[in-house]
Amino acid sequence: MKNFFHRTRLAADMADKILQIAPGSASSSGLFLAAPRRTGKSTFLREDLRPALQAQGALVLYADLWANRKADPAVVIIAAVRSELAQHEGVVARLARSSGMDKVNVGGISFSLDRVGLAGGDVSLSSALVALSDETEKTIVLIIDEAQHAITSESGSDALFALKAARDELNSSSHHGLRVVATGSNQDKLAMLRNSKEQAFFGAPLVKFPTLGKDYVQWFCEQVRLPVALSVEAVEALFARASFRPEMLGAAADALRFDFELLPEDVPQRFSRAVLEQIEASNAEQLRVVHSLTPLQFAVLRVLAGKGQNYAPFETATLRAYQRLLDTVAPDSTADVPNVQQALTALQEKALVWRASRGIYALEDASLRELLEQAGLLVDETAMANASGQPSI
């Protein structure tokens, strides 16, 4: 069994705030937690938050939209609901009767849970969650990990609006409540689900998920089982350099664990070097992918990273920025709209760029911007504009 670092106090505090809604609070609209990828967020959700919510009497459903990136987000969310429904025969019977079936075979022969879905299904997602709430008499908490992936498809967006309808109904006095906890690895992308009045969870609180701290580092140093104890202060500094990613410490420890010629007195220095090697290897792999791009793909990526939330892929000024970069390496290439569209599609396929269904683009991993900046690859728009005699964009 894997040994996990548990954040029990944080989980209990968060569960309290999710389930106990203060007067005037917007958290009944949903709670959005943002944290960089690979910093322990999903582990916390599964190993700490879910048990803490269950301990307070909640019925917890979990959908990970990142587990299978090729799966339609709506299908993943509906599958999580269907999976829970299958555990409650009384709910299945309710749904069967509501769909017009007088005789019900709970075993699933007469009524299939495939009937539960979005538009076109016999039973709506909202109706299914209402039946589940009424049967269990519990507050339902639906945790959606990497929730920003939902708005990469129209059906995913439809699923969010179906959840909004269910939330509005279940949070009325007639039922027992529905809370939606949405997490994401990019705060800007996650904010797209709640910043606009056109979004299902407009106004829901968006907070930064706290990174692992010194208590985790101390636990790691106690559990790592190397020939010599590691300094908590030294490892804490390395952990910060590794952007608070536990896997970097774990991989470094494994490198030492399987070095059968390692002398005890060399452990602290070798561990430090191993962590830095892990960081360098990770960065080098990302840059290797970047340097394999075509000139236009590379130009589009650099401009997108530099502009961030202000990125408008097909505006005239943006097209000029691509072209200026191209002119230095591939002067015969043209940054017109069709070519840029193809470049953006290729960047999505390489998991470098993310696209919402409304045509908004962003870096897939926000840490890539920092890496490009460190490598001197971010576009300095002002300098380029001055050099070309064109207005800054």
C-alpha cells in the first residue's frame, strides 16, 4: 500500500466550508481550486478531501477529466453519476418510474442507466441527481478534477449547465443540496468557467490551492529511508526550486536508493544534485518538444505565451507578430489565418496548447511560459515593434 502524506486539517477545514454555507456566501455556486499540475492536488482530493466530506455525511462523486484526455468531458461526468446511481437500487427504481415504466427490474434489464444523460436522454442529469439526493437524504458533492477541460467541447459545456440546473434545484429547501468542487492546473483557464455571466458557475469563488509546505518536507525526510538523514531546511529549499512537485523529490530519492556504491557521507550532496538533475531533465524534455516545432508553430507558441490572456490569434497585429518572427528564420513562410489555424491545431495535438470550445487559446501547462522566459524565447513585443518601425502590439 502506498504511503501518503495526509493533510487532514486542511481537508476538514475545506469540507466545513464546502458543506456549511454562510449567509450571503457564493460557495453554494461551486468552489474552484487552482494549483499547478503535479503538486499533489489530485492526491489530496482522493485521499483527504473525499474522506473528510464523507465523514461529515456527504455523498461524494469524483470525475477526473484528465484521466483520459481523449474522452469527451461530458461522458466522464455522466459516467461518474451513473456509477453512483448503480449503487442505489431505490434510485434506479425512482428513475425507471419517472421514465414511464410501471414494472421495474432493478438488475438493469428493464431500465438501463444509459438512459441518464444530457439532451436526448430519457432521464436528465438534473433529475438523476435529484433522485439520488432524495433517496440518500445526503448532500451530494461532485468533485471535477481538471474541470477546465469541460469547456473544450460543446457537450462538456452542456454538462456544466446541466449541473447548474441540478445545483439550483438541489439547493432549494425541498432537497439536501449539491456542491460542485472544480479543480484545475491553470488558474486563468479555470476562471473561464466562472468569470462570465454566460458561464454555468458565474461568481463561484476561485482560490489558490495551498502548496505542500515544510510539514510535507519533514514527513518526506522521515519516510525516505536513505543511509543518512536529510536536512529538512536543505530539502525545503530544493522543493521550492522544484516548484513544489513531490515527484521530483521522490525520483531523486530513488536514484540514490538504487545506487549501491553510494557512501553515507555523500548522501546530502548526491541528493541535492539528483533533485537538480530531475528539474533539468524535465525542463530539457519540454524544450526538446518546443525545438521540434516548425518555424510557424514555434512563432505561434512564443506569441501566445508572451501575450497570455490578451492573445487574439487572428488579429492583424498578432499576425504581424508571427510574421516578424518567421522573417528571421523562414522568410518564405507566410503567417496567414489558414496557416496559423493549422499551427494551433498541431500545437494542441502536441499537448502544448489548450483550446476552449469558444475559440480561446492558452498554454496547456502554465509553467511552460516561465521555461520559455528562462530560455529567452518569450516575444518582446515592444523591442520587436521598435526594431521594425511598426507600432507596438
